[in-house]
Amino acid sequence: MTTTTSDPTAELRAHLVDQLTTGGFLRSAPWRAAFLATPRHLFVPRFTLVGPRGDRADHDTRDPDPATREQALRAAYSNDTLVTRFTGPEPTSSSTEPSLMADMLEALDVHDGHRVLEVGTGTGYNAALLCHRLGDQNVTTLDVDADLVDAARQALADAGYRPAARAGDGAAGCPERAPFDRVLATCGVGRVPTAWIDQLAPGGAILVNVARGIVLLRRNGDEPAVSGRFLGPAGFVRLRRAEEPNPMSAAHALAATRDLTGTGRVVSLPQNLTYTVISGFAALVAPHSQLVLVHDDGAPRAYHWYEAVTGSWLRLDLQPGGEGEAILTEAGPRRLWNEIAPILARWEQEGNPTIDHYGLRVNRDGTHDLWLSRSDWSVRLP
């Protein structure tokens, strides 16, 4: 793809679109046109690239030095997540890697005239892509942080877009702009808010990161529930709500469970169990929790799982040569092992299915059912 223009970032955008198209993330002409036209650097004037080992590189796309500015612009159009805000060591706002954004926008399956609610404005870049595809009048973007919304609104205007940008509780949606044909959450949730279902048009769909996966939930006509399969793994910055506990770090979870004592017994773990699998199910079972795998000289030694709302916890001390056995120690109002063990047992029985074999049904009363596509198995999540 080649372009002839005085815009110095046009070639960078074209290269990014080529990457996303070749990788299979961009699959339709309208979304290719949106990524080609939308100037990402306007939404991330300053950002940080975080490396796989936690190393950071700060960039400023408005740096007065031409060489430094050019390096920042090239980084802005890389297929990387650009962190724009930290709270302590934890990222709290970012521009998601374009390949995941493109994949989600394609999966959203929008059509001309569709009205979309985006929950999690962030930098505003994703809202700009939606505006290019659907028109400003059909896009509503919402974020709990008024400062972020103000900055995004200005960046959107600088790029030529003027969607309805609101500051407020993302879980409450935007009833004055409803109904919506699509709800797209660019933040993570433990449970899908019922307000999103209430504001969804008949036949509409919700695309959201629940626990460790992206799920597309469709509404069949005007029935009071949505259901659909997980598309794959992902993890976004959590939807922030004042009444919910702050996200917990692995260090906090480890400190909370390392030296506690409780009732111990031997339990069996499934064969082929990995941290990715058990932590994904743990996030579904207990949204406000953290599961940590501790290693000893490079070998897995123990799982520590702490749930913040009730203070319940468990520790699974892996037994060397124990053929999948572990010593379970747990305490607190919730018996977390009793909640997750049947899900792990079914996972093993079904031959270790990946996340895209699972689906979720969200009922109008707020209950969530996890189901498996290749069987009639389902379980009500706590």
C-alpha cells in the first residue's frame, strides 16, 4: 500500500495497516480505511512502552528535537500497547495494541447506521475509529475519569471527530443515548453489568473482556439475556467503580496467603494443568481475586489464591512426584476450592478445551452461566 501526501505520518499509518492486514486482524475495507485515516499520534502525545521484563521507554510525539520526535511517531504507529497513565507501578490508561483493537472491531460486526456505546474512552483513539466507520452521531463514548474524557474529546476534535463523550460510571451505560446496537467495552469486567443489556437494542451484541477472555454476547431478538462464545484470551485495564475493591497485585495476594494457616487436606489436580488455565477459571469464579504461582529453583511449587471481598484464600502446595496431588490449605467464608474444582474436573474430562470452546450466558437478573460448546455442560458462576 502506498500513499502520496504531505502528512509525515501517512506512510506510518499505511505501514501499520499493511501489518494488520497481512496478520489477518484487518479483514474488511471499511476498517482498513478507518485505520488508514485516523491519526493515532494525536491521541497519545506522550506515552510509555513497557517491555516484557518491565523496562520502560518514554516517548513524546511533540518533542522539539526532530530525531526524537520521529522515533516517538514511529513508536506511536507500532503494534504495541501505549501506556498513557500509571497509578503507582500499575498502568491505568493506555492505547491498546492495534492488532487487538482491529480484531475486536471486526468481531463487533457493525453495519451502517448502527449505534455504538463504547465503555472506556481512554485516549479516544478507538472512538475515532468508530466515528470514521459509523459517523459521529452514532458513537457514544464513556469513561469514569472526567480528565481523560476532556483530553480525549479535545484529541477527537483535533482529528475531526465529535462523538457524544460522557464522564460517568461505565457500568451504568448511557441511558439517555440508548438503545445501542452494539456495546463495546475497552476495559475488563468480572461480571457484565445488566444496564448494558437493558440499553441493548433487539438483536444487539456486547463485546467485552470478562476475566481473561474476550466474549461476544448476542441478544436473540428482545429476550432478556445475552449469550455467546469467548473469542480468545485478553486482559484490559479493569472497569473502575468507586464501590468495588481496587485491583490486587500479585505481591499483595502472595503476602496475604504466604504465612496463613488453615485446614489442610490432599486434593488431586488435573493432568496438563497450567497457570494460564487455572488463573483464567479463578478470575471467572472470583472476579476480585488474584492467583499467583510460586516457583522454587525454576520448578512450580505452590498456587496462592486470595479473594479480596470476603478475605477468603487458599494455597495449593504441589507435591513432588505426587502424580498431580497437592496439599490444599484454605480459610475464609468462601470455600474457593469447592467452587473451582468441578470446573477443572470438567475441563480435564473434555480433553483440555481452550477458551474459545467456552461461552457465557448473562441473565437479566445478573447471574452468569459458563457453558461448553461441545457438550450440554454449564455451571452457574458464584
